[in-house]
Amino acid sequence: MPEMTMIWNAILTVAGGSLVWWIRGVSVKIDEIERTVYEAKTEMAREYASKKDLRLSMDDLGRRFDKIEEKIDTVLIKIKVSD
């Protein structure tokens, strides 16, 4: 009977150790993924325009289109008047 207890203890030790080893591996992988996500967020924040910058650029683009539209209107009015 003592041999059976030792075998059972060995099996439980191997199973418990394997479980702890697996949990540690999963934890390390989770840490790596979190680090990668953090780096990606930092990289995106550095390379992409903020909403404020984008709004300023869009407003500037809108003003330029307004100027072009005014010039086209002026040209069309002159053409109509001369006809």
C-alpha cells in the first residue's frame, strides 16, 4: 500500500507541476501581448494625426475649395456677360 501512495503522490506532483508550468507560460504570453498592444498604441499615436490636427487641415482645405469656387463663378459670370 505505501508504494501505491508514493505512485499517487508522484502522479499528483507531475500533474501539479505541469499545471503550474502551463499557467506560467500563459502568463508570459499575456504579458508579451499586452506589451505589443501598448507599443502599437504608442506607435499609432506618434504616426497618425489627432482629431484637432485633422480638423485644421480639413478647414484649410475647405477654404481653398471656396476660393476655387469663387474664381470659377467669376469666370462663368464674365463668360455669360460677354455672350
